Amino acid sequence: MTFLNTTLKWLLQRRLPRIEAMKQNPGMVQQKVFNQLIRAGRRTDWGKKHAYKSIQTIQDFQKQVPVSSYEDLFPYIERVLKGENKVLWPSPVRWFSKSSGTTNARSKFIPVTTESLDESHFKGGKDMMALYIANNPDSRAFEGKGLSIGGSLHQNPYGTNSAAGDVSAVVMKNLPSWAQYIRTPSLQVALMDEWEAKLERMVELTSQENVTSMLGTPTWGMVLIDRILARTGKSNILEVWPNFEVMMHGAVNFQPYRELFQQHVFPSQSVRYQEVYNASEGFFAIQDDLSRVGEMLLMLDYGIFYEFVPIQEADQPFPKALTIEEVELDKNYALVVSTNGGLWRYKVGDTVRFTSLYPHRLKVSGRTKHFINAFGEEVIVENAETAITKACEATGAVITDYTAGPSYMSNGANGCHEWVIEFSQEPSDQQRFNQILDDTLRRINSDYDAKRYNDMVLKRPRIHVVPPGTFYAWMKQRGKIGGQHKVPRLANSREYLDDILRKVFEI
């Protein structure tokens, strides 16, 4: 075992006692973060407007400061983009995470401060590895390179002396030299602007490296791996990277891709998978126990104060908002954060559900705007992912991507849900796949089941199987290729369905 591997493991594991203390005292940790944020906020225009000097308690904060969407905060963010200081956060802002999102074509620019880089994004990356090593003490991950698929950086379009780009690009650009040394590809390649050219260079370089870990979304990871296999002629990526240990994944639900990676991409029992919840707004959660699939430990000492809003109140400016000590198991909450990046009571757009308390572990259950409720069925992303996974397991199918939306009632005909699915391995029986998907949705969602009763409101789902490469070509056509872009899973309109069906079937 190399000196570097031994040294880095020892340094990272020094953090573990503090993580254990955080698990035991979540309320105390969050109160400390809250106090620090309010003190910082008092020195900003936002804090002056909302009388932060008079805020003594969390209850004061919740009464005086409204919950905000990106659109609500944008007039302030725009001032920061144009170079104003002390608008939302007291220290200067030189970086912005640019996120196109999946529900809005307009780009979002999330301020990234020195504090949010150091105390959230960097700290989260180190804790991710510390917790992985805690699960695997004999790890040799640092004897090779960690692969990450980054975005690109551009000049801030609103002003000078600052840059904007995918959060992974912002993080990579600011990594310390020791972290640059253990990752691949080089920073120059990782931050290339033109995606196709970057992909080719990544294939060329990483196929020659001793890659032992990988961080990214499974969808774009598969694009890279497929290109490497095509170039090398190998049957699976372990023939290229024989010492590969762990895939750290996030951004999309991994469950529908698990079989693909375990059986075909990394066909080895020794390869492990660790989930993270990292967003433009901050690093939120890490899978601390690899045996608890899909469950992540909420990291409470990253300079982020969390609130959890019951779904039925998610659109209210002053909703009932719960703190970490008030949440309950198995209830869906809209996630609201106040951060050391200058976001105040900000609606992230995700819904989460706690799977354990003390320690507080959660699952991302969906998006507040990603659902189908055209007929009162209230199908969320978590429902869809569960149904897709069950159908794949029963029919040997492996999916690449999918999206779904409503087909409305017309001319006396009932409505239905319409799905577009791309498989890397098609089901042994497509009709059985369709049946299991529908049956699973009915079993896990009583509202959907009620609408499906005797086909009175909803008919069976209509499913279109599209050729391999369809979603990649569609995303490319929309100018949304790269690690920061995600295929929209569910929509309460036909916006995405009609667009992709026009491309495939020319209708």
C-alpha cells in the first residue's frame, strides 16, 4: 500500500469523531449554524431589509423572512452578478454555479462564496471519502485516480472579475493542489467547453489511467464508459480499470441503473456504490452506511440551516416549517435552506423523506415541480423510479433513460400516462413490463389506483420504446449535454413528451 494512500486515509478518518458527534446532537449543531448565519446576514442589504438585528430565535427568523424561490431572490442575485458587495452575503462573491435546471429554460446563477466552497463543497468531498473508508478500511482508492466529469466555466455574463459554470467546474477550479494530483482528467481537459471534444479527450486520457473511483451522474458516466469501451474494444470497464473500487453517484436516482452497473458495467462484487446529495446550493448529504441503499446522512455542520416544509404548504411564503428535531419519518417535505452562499430560506426544489432519525438519514423523493397530477393522481418521481425498477427486475430489462407525462382526455376518451423509455437491454416481455409498471404504481400510490379503477379516469399507460442514443441526441439538440444536465423524469404537461416524440417519430 502506497504512502500517499495510507496518509490520506489517516487524515480523512480524523473527521469521523466529529461526524459521530453531529449525529448525536443534530439540534445543537443546527442552532450553532443558524446563529452564525444570522450574524453574517446582519451585515447585508438583505439582512437589513428583513431586520436581522432583531432576530434572536429560529421562530423570529421564520416570522420575518419569507420562503423564496430563485425568481424571488433574482433581483438580489443580479446585483451580486453585477459586482455589488454585501447584498446577500458579507464577503465578496467571485464564482457562480450556473444551473439550467429541468423545469425552466432560464439559467440560474447561484452565488458560490469562499465560505460555501470551504465549509460545504470541499468539506463534503472529504467527508464522502472519509465515510467510504470507514465502510472499507482496506481501501486502496488513493493508489489510483479519481475520475470526475466536470462542466465548463465562462466569464460572468453580467460583469467582470467573476466566472460562472457548472458547480463541479467551480469546485474543480478551486481544488487544492493535492486534490488535483489524485484526480483525472487534467483540469485543462475537465473544463473544456465543447462537450464532444472534451468527451473524446477524456476517453483518450482516462482509458490509459489507473482509475479507482468515479464521481458523477450514472447517465453521463455511461456515455463516457460506452465511448471508452468502443475505443478499447473491451467488454466491460473493469478490463480497462482493473483496480476500480467505488462509484460515487448523485443527481438522479440510481436504483433504475443499479443492475446495469452491477451486472454489465462493473461486473464484480468488489465494486461499491456510494450516493451523495450535492447541488449548486451546497453539499447536503452522504451515504454513510453502504448497506442502506438510497439512504444518506444529512450533513448538518456545513454552514447550511435546514427547514422542512410539508408538501401541502410548499407554495406558501410563510409556511409551517420544521427544524431537524421536528421532522417525522416517511413524510415528504419540500427542502428549504439558508446557506453561507447567501441564500435565505431558499426553496431548493427537491422533496425529501426521512428514513431514520438520530441519525437523520433521508432519501430524495422527487422534485416539487416534477410530478404528474393532471387527473388528481399525484405521482411523484419516487413512485416512478420504484415502478420502473420493479418492471426491470421482473423482465431482465435495463434502462438508459425515460420521461413521462399526461395524455389528456379528449373526444370522450379517457386520459392516461404516456412514457418514453430507452433501454440498453430490452425487456424479455414488453407487455409484462408495462403491466408491472402499472400494477406497481397502483400498489404504491392510492390516488393513482383510484383513478385507474375500471379505467374510469385513467387508462393503462401508453409506453413508447425508443432506439439507443435517443435521449442523448434529444438533450444535445436542446443544448443540454454535459454532467450538469439531467433528463426531466416527470412533467405535469406534455412539453417534454411532445418534443422528444417529434424528434423520434416526426409527428
